[in-house]
Amino acid sequence: MEAPKKSLSQNFLKDKNISNKIVNQTNIKNKFILEIGPGYGFLTDNILKKNPKKIYLIEKDNNLKKNLYKKYKN
């Protein structure tokens, strides 16, 4: 895992408890979800467990974008 880039104001969510709290605040099942700045996909993983209808990820960092394509290619 590379260090956050200050130029992109990156701050990565790593705490699974906080990720769970965020995801449990709303009904995700069968909804369209837009996640801006998914980073390494920690929150994305929890969102996918809740069976969204479709999820869209927007990531500005090209290195992270490549990792996300590999991780979620299916």
C-alpha cells in the first residue's frame, strides 16, 4: 500500500468497524451506488456484501484505478 498523495488530498479508510458503520447507515440492496474516491476498495468491499443493483467507482489516482480494475474485474 503506497502512501497517500497530498496533491490529491487522499485519506484512506482502513478501519473495518468504521467501514461497517458507514455501510449500515443506509439500505444498499438493489440500489445504484456511486462511490467517489474508493482508494483500495475497503468500503467498496462492504458495499458489495449488501448486494447493490450496480456500483460505480470514480477514482482520480491512476495507480489506484489500475488496482481497482484488477480487484473488481468481474
